[in-house]
Amino acid sequence: MQGLVQRLWPAHCHIGDLAWQRTQHLGREDEWPTALWWRGDDVVGWGWTHLPGHLDFLTADPATADEILTWFAETATADRRTVTVADNEPVLLHALARHGYRPADEHVHHYLARDLTDLPDPAPPPGYALHPAEDLRRRADVHRAAWHPSRVTEDSYRVVSATWPYRGELDWVASTADGSYAASCLVWLDEANAVGELEPVGTDPAHRGLGLGRAVCLAALHALRDSGARTAVVFPVDSPPAHPGAMALYRALGFREYARSRTFASG
């Protein structure tokens, strides 16, 4: 699945999305029927159903797209089926139209990118330090605090950290004087395309409003550039109620939109 994402980049997901979304929680395999379509030794398409009725899929072949959507209709257990793709993926958009899907009113993901030249220096507020995460228990704790409610645990984060292409030197935190973590930014590097994705980013509510999100993202972006990346991307949802400052943060960091998600529904 990740190899196809690399070959078709830019796509509506990054190899880091697959690593993070499929490993951040334990015991969800039964919720995610997944199928691959092959041509010889190469994967040419994949479908990932989020039961009861949402699909993530990817292919560059119209016939394979039709097969995936047929498989999804047979796999989903909900009467209403939804699919989200980017508005710059014509093969997927045309396939959805052929299968009777229509635009739905759902949250919009903004696909943002910036090159890694001219990065400002990170400037943490007094009393905080920026560094790669060293303690996975504290790393899981800060994620849960930022994204409450969250099912991420120390055990599930160990699975994340063992999943390609995770790199410890690209998993940054802001820590307090007592060593607890107050903010975090995990970056996933796609070496083949020299592009890294920020996923996820968050600040403990007790430490918000101090500029920690900006500081920890900049520290991670510097590390990303040092690892050979030329571009960074991030895919925030349009102003989620629990995280209203995400879009403002990334725009202030120099990210600019190059696409948006579109959700379609059938049934």
C-alpha cells in the first residue's frame, strides 16, 4: 500500500498516513477489511474499508477503481457509503461518478505544502526544551492529552515506532523542566519523493497559547530537512472544534494549499 502511494505521489495520503492510521490503536483489524489489486508483482490498487461504511482507496487505473468500488459495496455494512479523495485525483473522482456517488457535506481536509528552504529557527518559550522523544510512555501521554479522547497507549505507540518509515530523530517534543512532554510533532519521511508529512501534531491543553506548536513543528522541520527532504506536507481538517488553531498555525509556518478533500456518498 505504501509503495503504491510513493509511486502515485502526490496522492490524498502519504506513506506516513498509512503507518500512523493503521498502527496508532491496537485491536482494530476486524474493523478494517483491506484488499490489494495486483498486476504481476506490483500492487496497482488498494481498498481499505472503515466499517461500517467508509472507504479509502488508491489506484491510477480506471478499471481497477471500478473493481475496488464494487468490492466496497459488497464489504460495507452500512446503507450509506462514503468515500473521501482529493480534488486533484481525476481517476478516483471519475470512478465515483460512474458508481453513482454524489458530493456529501463532510469535513474538508486541506492539503498544504511548503518547501524546506528559509526555515525560521525554532524558539521555545522559557522553561521548555525541544528534542526528539526519548520516553514512549510520555510520548503517548502528550498525544492523548492533545487529542482527548484518544485510544493511543504506550503499547500502541511502540507499534507505531516499529513501523516503517518511523524515525526516532523525526519524532519531536517540547518538554518541561520536570521532563514531562507538553507538545509533539511526528514527521514521516518519504525518501523516494523527498517529502515529509507532519502527522500528528498536538499540544497539551495545559500548555497552549505559548507558541509550543510552532516551535516543535519548526524543530521537526529542521530535522526533516537535515534528513534529505525538500518538501513538507500536512493535511489538517477544516477548523475542527477541538483544534481551531490548526490552519492558522500551518499558514503562519508558510504552508500553502495545493488541494482539498472531497467526500462522496452513495446508498
